[in-house]
Amino acid sequence: RGLKGAGRARAAAGGMEAAELRVGFVGAGRMAGGLARGLLRAGKVPASSILASAPSDKNLDAWRESGCRTTHCNLEVLQESTLVFLATKPHVLPGVLQEIRPAVGSHHIVVSLVAGVTLQTLQRLLPAGTKVLRLMPNLPCVVQAGAMVFARGSGAGDGEATLLKSLLSSCGLCEEVPESYINIHTGLSGSGVAYVYLFAEALAEGAVKMGMPGSLASRIAAQTLLGAAKMMLESGEHPAKLRGDVCTPGGTTIHALHQLEKGALRATVMNAVEAATNRARDMAED
């Protein structure tokens, strides 16, 4: 069965590379736009094969400027696309699913980006056997440096998972996970981008305090974060090991780290991830 699944996956990926894949977005907000821009920038899908729907033109203008097609009709997205991303606000989704349900067929792959809506709910509101997956991206998908996790519903097989991973690897790191990890990913990475901006701002302000111009300090702070992250990913080392490598006995770094420990940086960041994860879980239960 595994070999057949792999064959289907290769066929699906081959079809995608032949630019036969038609991609639809129901909802055209920031996250949908980021994902679409990542696909376009990587050359995975031509703009003419992307169709986005939204109730008003407010968000659609940017899509048209990128060469994507747009509509105000959600059903048209289903009729014109095989891979459909659901990117509405959570409270709007049940009504949208009711509207598109009659148009969903066995050829569709439906991927929900909607926070707090479980696979169980999606499967209940879509026709039985629909190939449905749940994806949680983050904003740096816009610059092809996102961190995404996805979980598959009971109707989605290896072929669909491989296709999604192959397509979205153009937008950054993409991992398949158990659904229970999705809320944790929201707390770690979805919201985590903002924690990093706060830290970058503080780094730069420290340098400004010591006499460096703000714009230069911000650029150096950003490059410092980028370089540190790249070393973590490429070396595969535990961050504690990499941190230890920077510390020389009696040097500048250990003096600075002592101040961060006094300020309980680690505990505070852990609390932040916990708070955001719990909020994501609460939203799922509302």
C-alpha cells in the first residue's frame, strides 16, 4: 500500500510541476495572500492558475496586481480549482462550508488555514470522504521563510500529504504532525514571530542606548537573528550547545547572559508560548 501511495504522490507532484494544478483560496486575507505569494515567488504555480474569492474588493486588488484571478463567488473557486485553501475568519467558516458543500467532489483537496476549527468539525461539515487537511502557517511564508505544520483528515492519504508538503516547501519549513500539535505550533511559531520582533526591537534599542544609530542597529539585530537561526537549522545542534560556543570565560557574552537570566528571559518566553497555546485551545472550544 505504501508503494502505491508513493506512486500516487509522485503522480500528484508530477501533475503539479506540469502546472496543471489549479489552486483556489476561499478568503483572501493576509495569510492566504502570504501563502499565494510564496507559491508565486517560488514558481510553483503560475498566477493564472490561482483563483481567490472574497466578499469585497478590499483584499482582492493585491491579488489582481499579482496576476491572480479573483471572484466574489465562493462556489466558482470550487468549480475552477482542485486544491482549495479555506482562509476565512473562524466565525464565518460554518456558513461558507454549508455554501460550498454541494460543489465539493472526490477530486478536491481541501486545506483549512482557519484557526481553532478541528478536522472533526471540517469532516462533519463537508461531504463524507472529502480529502481534507488542516494547515497552520505563519506570516514569514510571505518571504518564503515560513514555519508550517499540517495534519490530515481520515479521507486524505499519502498522495495528498506529499503534494501539500512538496508545494508548501517553497514557502519554508513544512512538517506533518498530529493534530494536537497545531495549537502548540500557534503558540510557538504563529504568535512566536511577534516575540522575536519584540526581542529584535530590544536588541536594537540597547545598541541605540550605547550610541549606535537606530536604522543600523535594527539591520544588525535582524541579521544577528537570521544568522543564529540559520546556524541552528544547518548544524542541528541544541541551542544550549551553540550558546555555550559563544561564551568565553570572563567574556562579554556571559556577563550579558547573566543579566538575561536575572530578568527570567527563559521562564517569561516559556510562559508566553504556554499562554498563546492555551488561548488557541480556548478559541477551538468557543
